[in-house]
Amino acid sequence: MLGGMKGANQWYRGNSEFRAELFGGTQFNADTRWALGLTPHLRYSFATGTRCIVFVEIGAGVTLTHIRKPDLGGAFQFNLQGGNSDRLGREG
């Protein structure tokens, strides 16, 4: 979480979060090739006062890869992500 709740009495009441995604993978073809990437994300979760959690997020990162043509053109690739969701929280 980045700080406390924002917009206490407004429709956009919620919290900001910082997340990071580290990922890797391989491609098995004539020979094995790899990919490794890091993508930081900013997420804003709306405090709805219900079990439903609504958020929006964006992320941009880089990937270093050994996969080349015809699938990818070079060693560095960019990873752009965005999304929103509503999910039910679990009671516990």
C-alpha cells in the first residue's frame, strides 16, 4: 500500500498499491530459448464497503529474451499491461 485511504467521503475512496511481476519462460522448438522480464504495476483499489473489490491497474516493463525471428525481433521487448476487475473477497 502507498499511504492511507484517499477520498474518504468521495466516490473514489480507496488505496493505491505498488506491485512488481517477475516472470520467465522458455520456448521449445528446434532448440531451447528463454525469456525473463520484470513489470512494475500501480493499482488503485476502490473501497466499496462490500465484499466486492474493484480495482484498476497499469504496468510497463521490459523483457530480455533469447527468442529471435520469426517469433520476436530482438533481445529486448516491452511488456505493457492494463486492466480492471471486480472480485468477491473471501470471509475468513
